[in-house]
Amino acid sequence: MTVPAAEVAELVSRRQGSVRFLLFAPGLAGHPLDDQDEVFAAAAEDLGGDAVLLGETPLLFAGLHAKSLFARRQESVGFLVTDRAVHVRDAPSTPFEPAAPRAVPLLASPDAAEAARKVVRTASATFDRKWAETLSDPGALREALDVVREVIENVLESGGGVDEDFEPDDWLD
């Protein structure tokens, strides 16, 4: 079971200020950017990749799109929350170092709040905050991570996530 998209959109729509420029969800009305749906879809494809193709449900993108002048394409930098994992790109790619996304599984737990905090700590540990803060204020980034935590907690409370014995390589099988 997963959290309905409408519930995520409601959670995001309650936020005010500059954080709204960092939060994207399916079916979100009233976003300050006209291309909200396209940004969300691009992030789901860019960060979720094969996992989304194999059945994960994208629920929230908290982040930014960076235009790579060298690769001549946009890439999503931030956190894509699905019903099974948080897919993260920590920083934009450089000409010499492509930044591949990584996945942090949402491990099912009887204490959804604590499990959500752990996932956010792990997912954000190597995120390039200095780069992100050049494009947004630090308070907005912290608030965006609070929304990520809330969505993860809702996913885990609704029975989403993966079992403890889950191995990230299972996505590739």
C-alpha cells in the first residue's frame, strides 16, 4: 500500500514561502512554477530510473533542476521519495565526475517516525548543501527535508517500505 498522491499534494500545499519552489508532487495545484508537473516527471525519470520502471511509485521530489552546460541537459538534484526508497543525487554532475543517483531504502519499522528520521539523515548526509544554498535559502532546504521526512513517515505508517532483509541489488534482479 502507498500514500495517495492527493495526500502528498495536500502536505506540500500547506507550506508557504520559498520552500514551495523546492517541492514537487503529482497533481499539485497552485505551485509557483508553471512547469511543476514536468519537473516532477523529469525527476522521477532521472532519479528513479529503473526502480520506477520496475514498479516504485514516485510521491515527492524535493530539490532543484540543474542545467549541465557540459552534458547539455538538465538533471535533478535532490530527493525523490517513492513508496520504497529515497533516490538522491547529492550534487550536479561535473565534466569530470558524473553524479549518479543513489537509493536509500525505506525500511519497514514499528516506529515510523524514528525510521523516517534515520532515512532522512542517511539520504541527506552527503548532499551538497552549499551548492543548494546558492540557489535557495538554508531555511527552505531544511523545511523541504522536513516534508521529505513527513512523506516517508506516512509511507511507513501506511505499510509501504521494504523488509529489513532487502538488498539494494534486489532492484536490479
